[in-house]
Amino acid sequence: MKKKEWNEGLNHIDPDLVEKYVEQKDRLRQKNKKPKSVWLRFGAIAACFLLIVSAVIVVPMLREDDSGVIPGPGTTDDNNRPNIPIVNVQVPSSAPQYYGSEATGDGGTAAEINTEGVSVIARLIAVLPDTYTFYDDWRQEEFHLLKMETVKLLKGKNVTDTFYYIVPERFMTDFTIFDKFVIVDMGQYGYEHSVLYNKTQSCAERLDIVLLGYLNTYFYFMGENFMAFDSDGSFDGRLWGANKYWASSTGWPNNIMGQPNKYLNGYTIAQAEQDFYSDDGYRSVNVLNSVSGEAKEALEYIQSFENGLYIQRGDGFKTSHYPSVQLNFRRYMEGFATNESGMIYAGSVSWSKARFSKEDEEKLPNLPSANESVKTALNNGLVTPPHFNNQEKLRNTTSGVFGWYAKTENGVVGIVRVTWCFCTEKYQFHYDDAYYIIEYGSDECKAIDRDALLELLGDYEATYIYTGEYNEYGKDFIRVYY
Amino acid sequence: MGLQSKQTAKLSMDDEKIVELYWERDEKAIEETDFKYNKYLFSIAYNVVHDRLDCEECLNDTYLGAWNAMPPSKPNVLKAFLTTITRRIAIKRYHSNLKQSVIPSEMTVSLSELEDFVAGDGDIDSGFDAERLGRVISDFVRSLSERRQFIFMSRYYVADPIDTIASDLSLSRSMVNKEIAVIRSALKEILKSEGYSI
């Protein structure tokens, strides 16, 4: 047996055994130190109480989740699943295109932002009045966008002169009272010209400049990476004291910034500049500069796509500890991903079969509207999991909508995927998904079986489509914690 | 500013409250988890990857994993839940690092103890069923005495050093080694009988 197999087997041991081990260990440590605290007993009682409360409250909720398909209006597919009429949403077709002056200097601008943290001194230009959510974020957390101007780059290269910064609703405060901000370890959310859901206006909206937030793929805002300074260049603690969320975030600097106290006592923007200045961590720049031959040609091809239509995925560049010479690119169009991609490895290049032509670009289906319409239908109960038919009391925990363009033999289609996640009390997760397609000029988003969708794609890349077996649990049984 | 007092002595929050914070999508959950379990989780990761920076990344990934898992998860024992996540992440990192060099970690030592039947750094075979092996190991662990269960989990699940296990159980180092030898021998037989290549 291989070591990896052994460890993978251990990863699958019964969670009860891990719980027992942890409790044994705690018990032994307590025993070796001092008599058992009454608080542990209280904790056990509280845990029992929580279990009882869960049983009383959650079980009826589980039953509610067993509701069947609510028939919707309009046409249906062969399996009697409702197709979804498209309700057009407002997506500006001529959003202003803005790039930083350095943006075209080196291939993979978005890649660099995407793969390593960017730190800047920035100034607030405006706070956008509306609130937004991501389409594919099942938590649907509302956030605001701060339009920022890059005053000085501390870490990273080719950062745009302006960018939007994501601030969750509960972190909102009056940002206009501060002169400058030091923002550490930012990452790019999505890609250039992301299409977000404008919750205030109830419509899709494509952003005109790059969207940055705390470096993470997920919504993981921690206020401590965002420091305010007054016009004298002194640390302005009013931001971190703005509300309980900002205040609670200041504990985190212990982990990522060293000593939090120094930020509260006479800290200056000049010191911050020194603390957070870094000229390394951008190995992708070196990789890009050193390539030649077809790899160089490929990078030049990618670079010629303005507005970040090609972006580098995070794979292989996740941390500074893992150098990689493999560059993975995916093309985005009109704010959505596509099944067109390219990979550069050790000087050679491979492209996907799907390559979008100028004609394709001119005949894109109305995916933003389709995406939004499916989302609305999902919220209204018109879309339900097609495979999941298990009678256990499982909670429907998440559901998300994700759209992309796919090139096929018969032209480009927009695909919208709905994903559900169910969870047992033992943290066993089950997933199911459904697919919809929209064609150019169509005003209906058609339900399509996964197999039919794969057949439609033929030899073209079935990106984002589940290709395994379905069963009564939906997709293959998955037993993982996250 | 009124923030300085916050930096003074702080008590750990109850696990139930931390889990509630996760469910309320309150980022303070991360802070509290870090405050309470940083050292413990760091040791779990360090036993495996033996690199401080890697450990910090494992911990950050653990917090992110916990954030993404709760909800929907509502663990009965938060520490066990976090242990599992950290181990998975650290093991993944371990095998990734292993491709480049030998990792001088306790995990490497504990794996070397099993080299009679666990050897080879290659990738997982296509037909390999991790869940089945997980069940076999679980059944095996349940068949052991309480003390040996603890030793097995300490040594092979979280890769605790022998000294730590001896200290936890108030045993001598040689006694722990003897117990491990017995466990190893029994495990080898079980795996053999279940058809795993030795």
C-alpha cells in the first residue's frame, strides 16, 4: 500500500473516532494538569441541550425541504421540467473600459493580481450607493463597492490605477473621513468586468474596473488588512473602532501582521509603507518574462485580449511556496467564463478545442439575462434537483447558479448550472445539479439533461459539467467536511 | 480610540458559541477559533509538514474550510472537526512537498514505522477505495483497547511524537514503543486479511 493511500484511508476513518480521540486527549491533559473543571460538565450539558434543540427545531425544517417540484408556467422539456422564460436584465453593453498605465506591459496582468496578494496605498474616490451580491455565492452576502485610486504600489505589479474594493454591508462606515488607506494582500474577485447582482436595483451589473478584495477566492473579508490614515499620515483608529465588526477584526493581525498594538500607537503611513513593501512574491512575472518560442507567442496572444478576456487561474500559483512553470489561462467573455482555455508548460502550449471567433463574439446568447432568470426561478421554487431522491432527513444547505459560454459544433450556447448541496448530521455531503441552455436570439432558457448537454458539446470541453454518475443521493456519494 | 483594552487578557469562547458565530456568518468566529485553537492546530499541521510557513497556510486554509463548512455543518466536537480539516490539508501539502524532497516531520517517521506494509510515494491507484480502507481502519481501531486506540490515533492520525504520547499517558517511552509494535503487528494482519498488498 502506498503512503498516499494509507493517509487517504485515514482521512476516511469514522469521525466518531476523531471526536473520541480529541476528548481522550483533552481528558488526559486535564488529568495531568489539574482536576476536571465543572465547566467541562457544563459544556457537556450545553451540548446535549443543543442536540435536543436541534432535534426539535431542525427536524421539522428538514421535512419542509422535502417539497416537490412546483410546476411553473411556460413550456417544459421531455422530463416535464419547466423551461424558463428569459426576463431581460440591464447589463450595460458599453461600460467604460479603464486600465492602469502598466496593465499592458506584461502578459497576465489579471493573473498576477489573482495569484499573489497586492498591497497598496490608496485613496477613496467614491462609495457606490448600491449593494451587490455574487451570483454564485450561495451565502448571498451583501456588499458595497468602494472605488479606490492606487496612490502607491507596495507589493505586486501592474496594478490598475483604480479598482473597486469589496466591503460587506456590516463593515460599512463613513470612509470619506479618512485621507488614505493601506490595503494589504488584496486579490482579484472573479475577473475583469465581473457581472454582479445589483441588489438595490434588482438587476445584473457589469463592473467597469477590476474588483479586488481580501486575498481569497471566497468572501472572507477581515477588516485588519485595511488601515486608515489621516492627512498627517498618522494611523487613524476610528476605522478599526467604527463598529464591533471592525473592532473584532483587529485581533487577527496577531496572525498576519505581527504586533497589532503598534498600529494603535503613533503608527504612520510611512512605517506602513516600509512594513508592507515587498519586491518579491511575484514569480509569475519572472516566468512570463523568461519564456520564448511558442510560449511567448501564446502569451502575446493572450495579452492582446484587452479587458482581461483571458485570465490566469490560480492553479499552481496559490502560494509563494509552490513555484510552478505551468500557466493556465481561461477566456472570459462579457463577464462570464467560457470553455476556451490555454495551458503553457515547459515552453510548450496547448489550447482547448473551443476557440471563440469574431463571429462567435458577435452572436453571444443573452447569458446575463438567462443567469438572472434561472436564479429567480430557483428562488421561486420552479427549479428543483432532478436526481436527488433520498428519503433521509437531509438539509438542503446550499444552492447556487453559475453561467458560462460554451462553444459547440453548432455555435455558442450559454449554459446555466444550478447546484444543490445536502448535508447529513455526520457532515456527509451530497450534491445534485441541473443544467439550462440558452441559444443566440432565444428568449427561453431550456432545461437540458446532463447527458444531452454532453452530447451537444461533443468533443468540445465540458468545462464545469459533472461527468460522473448520478444516484438517489444526486451526484456520487461524497464524504468530506468541506 | 478605546481599542487598546481589547488587547489585554482574553478568555476562550465556548465551542458552541464559536459554532454559532460561524452560523451567523460573523467573521469573529475565525478570530475566536484562532485564539482558542491556533496552537493546537499548528501542532497538528507541524507534525505533518514540519514547516512553519506551510503550517500557517494550513491553518488559514483550515479556518477557511471551517468558514465554508459551517453552515451547513454543526459539529458536535469543534476541536475534532478542526483536527480533521487541518489533517486533510496538511496531508495534502505533505504529499505535494514530498515530490520535491523528504520532509523531516513526525509524519515521515510514523510512516516509516509502517514500512512493512505502507511504502511507496507514488500516486493513488485508480481502483483504490479510500472509504473502504477507512472502514477497515475504523473497525480495527474500535477493536483495540482504549489506551491503544489513543496511541494509534496519536501516532498515525495526528503523528504525535512518541515522547508526547508517553507524556500524555504517563508511560515510559519504551512502553509506548512496545504498544506501537503490538498495534502495528495486528494492523498488518488485518490489512493482509482484507486483501491489501503488503
